Amino acid sequence: MSRPQSPAPAKLIIGLILKEKKTVGEVAEELIHTFGRVDLMSPWLPFDFTTYYQAEMGRPLFRRLFVFGPLIEQTALAGIKLKTNDLEKKWSQNEKRRINLDPGYLLAERLVLATGKNFAHRIYLEEGIYADLTLVYRKNGFHHLPWTYPGYRQPDMQRFLALIRSKYMHDLKSYTHSNRSNRQ
């Protein structure tokens, strides 16, 4: 018989896609105000794998990942996605998004993104939000799945995610040690 256990806290990641690099500072300030301090920020990552956003946002498009300091509960993902949807609306112009925000979380064994779109492999969370298992970690690296977005399959992205995972493992040890001390 399996015994239910509390899930590990997760590392919050928010992907940003935009056309105007100069707005990244303002967007970062808003994200920090909403979600807390940023531990890591990726370099600009290539974003030429899909034309999905071009009609709405133009081109060329650029991507950056923000990695937040405080660990989060996995159950917070749906609420975080709803907040990022609100920020996208706030930054919209003429009913077109100027930014796209993709929140997710990283654990030792996987990367999960939040989405409002259902599909066979996505698990419903709440309030119209689904969890998308995007990558799994095994044998010293992240591995994509048949449905993994092209940007998350790229070597630059995978290297940055490995860095995030190392930071997460360090933070998790501190979190576990701190919680153990608080219980004594």
C-alpha cells in the first residue's frame, strides 16, 4: 500500500517571450513584485522554433527565463498561471499581447509548465489550468517527451535548466534542514 506524503516544494520558473528587449526590465520588476526575488535569469535564448506567436506579437521574438528564490508549493501553480495571465493582459496593446509569460516549476525529476489548454497528456489542476509534464530528468540530464515544446528541447535551454536544477537541489537541502530544525 502506498503511503501519502507531502510533495516537495518546487522552484518557480517563468518564461518570458517578447519582441522588445528593452521592456524586460519593467517586466522583471513586475514579476519580482508579484512573485519575489529572482535567483537566476537566463541569457537571451533563441526563439525561432515556431511562428505561433508572430501574428500577435511580431518578430523577431526573444526568450528569457526567470528563476525565483523562494520555493513554492506545487499546488500553487494554477494560481500563478492566473496571475501571469493578468500580467499579460496588463501589458497588452490593442488587444494583442506584447509579452507571453509561461510559469512552471522544476523538481529534481521533472519540469512542469502551466497552461490553459487541455490535451491528452495534461492534468487538470483548477480554474481552467492544466499541468504539462514538459521534461523528465534521468541519467544526468533532462529528456524531452513527444509533446515537449521545441524551445525546451534546445541545448542552450537544457544547459540552463541543469543550472536551475543544481540551484534547486541546494535550496531544497537548506529548506529541508530548516524545516527539520523548526520541528525539534
